[in-house]
Amino acid sequence: MSAEQDGREGRQIRCLVAKVGLDGHDRGAHVIARAFRDAGFEVVYSGLHRSPNEVVQAAVQEDVDVLGISILSGAHNTLVPKIVDGLKEYDAFEDTLILVGGIIPDDDKETLREAGVAEIFGPGASMDEMIAYVREHAPER
């Protein structure tokens, strides 16, 4: 689907796939980045072991529409809100769709949503579902 078909008038959906914290498992993040790229999105990958501040800086500097946070370490309730707060400090929160992928216990999902996460995709989530969600919910600029 071209940028025009997404209703973006020539601008691709820009995504940052970020690995935050000490989590060193990045296979899923690479799979997501590749699938998003194949779907026509512009994708930036953060690399491993990024701090919340580094993720915020990358999201702001790259002017992303979507921030996908991949986290498997169990530190999601600490790290994700720090990223959201950082985006708010740069007035970038309202213009950024925040997604979280990884193993998130059901008891923590509502807390993350209340913090500002739009959607959470766990193991077994369909690539087509994720791509469709991004196309439907990415903010237009």
C-alpha cells in the first residue's frame, strides 16, 4: 500500500522499533521491523539496551508516527511510563501511537494502557493484525 493509499499524502508511516532496558532478546523486534518495512512503513530500529531517554530522543529526532516498544525483561511497568513521560516533555505524546510487544501479564495491561499505551501485542499476535492496527490508528500529520 502506498503512502497515498494510507491517506498520508506522500508520507510513509514512520515507525521506531525500540528495545529498552537490559532485555537482550531482539528476534521479535527484528521480525516486526521487517514486517513493517515490507508493509511499506519507514522503520528505524533502536538497537539493544536503550534507556528510556534514548528511546524518547530517537522518537523525537526521527519524528516517528509509531513507537513500538519490545520488552521481555519484566520491567515494562517501570520503563514504559518513563518513555511516555519523556514524549510528553517534548510534546510528542499526542502525535505518537505507542505500542508494546512482548510478554506482558494480563494484570499489567490496564496499567500500561492508563500510562498511554494504545495497544499491546503478545506472543502469537498476527503480523497482519499489527499492520492493520498501525494503518488504522497512526496519527496523520
